[in-house]
Amino acid sequence: MAMYNATKWAVEGMVETLAHEVKGFGINVTLVEPGPHLTDWVGSSAVRPERGQAYPSHEQMMQQSWPRLPLAAPDAAAAPMMALVDSDMPPLRLLLGESLNALIMQEGQQRLASIV
């Protein structure tokens, strides 16, 4: 999961910087940040190496380290994304899924508390 998350952070940093660089040209950029949706991305469609017996299974690791959020139906993302496309003033971030605002606020507070 480290590589998966590192890639997401890299794309977020790149897109946020791009948004600042092109704003003066009248170009808007939005990060679409979906929460958990009821898809098969960690199921049979995922490719994973064989694990050694000393390590937890992928499913065990996910249960231990990821917050439990409600799974949204994939088609629930369509209307907000189409509204984003039609928006004259799109936001920098579009969160898709329940409970993401609370999770992000909690994470932000934990990060602030850890600053020395």
C-alpha cells in the first residue's frame, strides 16, 4: 500500500502545483478524490505478489490500517463529476463519498498536533 499511497500523493502534489501554474490562463484544475466505492479494486481484479507466511494477508492489512467508511455505489460519482465539468468555478478538490470531510478534518488535526 505504500507505493499506492505514494503515487496518489505525488499526483496530488503535481495537480495542485499545476492548478496554480495555469490559473492565470483561465484554466481550472480539480483533483477528484474518491473515497471507497463498491468496486473490485482490492478483489480479484487486483494483482498482488504471493505473500510469505510471516506477513498478514492483504485483507488483514486493510482491515487493520484503513478507516472503515461506507462504500458508495460507483454510479453515485457520475452526477457530481458532471456538475464539476459544467461548473464555471470548479473547486480545487472534489471529494466523492460519505464521511470523507470528517476523516480529512480528523487527519488534519492529528497532523497539526504532531508538529513540534
